[in-house]
Amino acid sequence: MKTLIINGGTIEDAFALSYIERVKPDCILAADRGMEFCYRNQIKPDVILGDYDSADKTILEAFRRQSGIEWHQYQPEKDYTDSEIAIGKAMERNSSEIHILGGTGTRLDHVLGNIQLLMQPLAKDIPCFLIDSHNRIRLLKERAVLQKSQQFGKYVSLLPLTTEVTGVTLTGMKYPLQDAAFTSDNTLGVSNEIAADEAVIDLKNGILIMIESRD
């Protein structure tokens, strides 16, 4: 089951709507201000959750009048962000894939926190993508194969989430590597490109952040 989480960060509607049409999620989960995107685009979420501290009250009441929505409300003073709660709910629903829109934006603390949260589905081998109109972000702990025909953008950057990632081998890329070590004090993996029809990323130990991006 594909689950789409819509958070309250920056969302470009035209891109988001085209992405939703392409992914065709089985479940849409709106986290707090994510309701606003759903409301203005006439999308009915399956689940709405959050503390609702930043949600538009008119929109909140409009959705409350609709039947068939599952609600989860939390206190504003809590130990978890709405994003973390949403990812937990998506995993509880046995999602086979999780896609997150509105998880990036001007709040860099939330952006970095959301990248770290990708560890939770990774631990359960659930593919999870953090997407905006310029970037698609996921974590890698094992081999990944990228098709040039399906690439998100021109660039592929690899950054270590763990302090060190060893045994990194890149084939089919503009800047190949063989059994390299990525550490958190350099930018070795930034701005690579897929050069062949298929590119392969291998690693032995550690976790990489993979960012596919376009200008």
C-alpha cells in the first residue's frame, strides 16, 4: 500500500498534484497544515492528525463536517513532531511505500529532522521519499540501482548520515568510485550525475542520504 503524507512545509501545487497523479497513493494522510493543500485542491484525506495549532480553523471545520476521515489529535506540548507521528501512522497501516510532500521548506530544523526520520521506515525496509519540486530524498543502507530514464533531476548527491560510510562503489556515473569511504567532514559525494542508462550505488557499512535534485 502506497501512503502519501502531506505536511505543512513548502508545497508547489502544480508539482504536487502531478506527483500525486503519478504515484496514485492508496492512502492520503494530512498532518496539521497539510490540510490546507488538500482543501484548496479539493482532496479528501483518509487521515488527519496533529495538534492543529497552525491549522486554519475554517479548513479544520470544513473537514470535520465530512464523513469517512480518521482523526488523531495531540497536545501541542509533545515529544514528537507531527511528521514523526505521521510516519508512525503510515507504518502502522502496513505501508509498502511512503511519500512525503511538504516536508521541506524554510524551517531547516524541520528539514533536517525529517531527513533523520527516514531512518524509521528504513529500519523496516520500507522505501520512504521526501519530495519537493526540486529534490527527492531517501536513505540507502544497501545497493541502489538508478535508471537514467527515470531520474528525478540532473544531479545525484550522496552524503553520509552515519559518521562514516565505507565501501562506496559507484558505477555508471559521471564520477565513479571504487570502495571509497564517505565521512561527515567532506563533500565527496555532492553533485554527481548518471552517465549510463543505469547507475549502481553499492556500500558496505553505514547509511547514505541520497538527494536527486534539479535546479
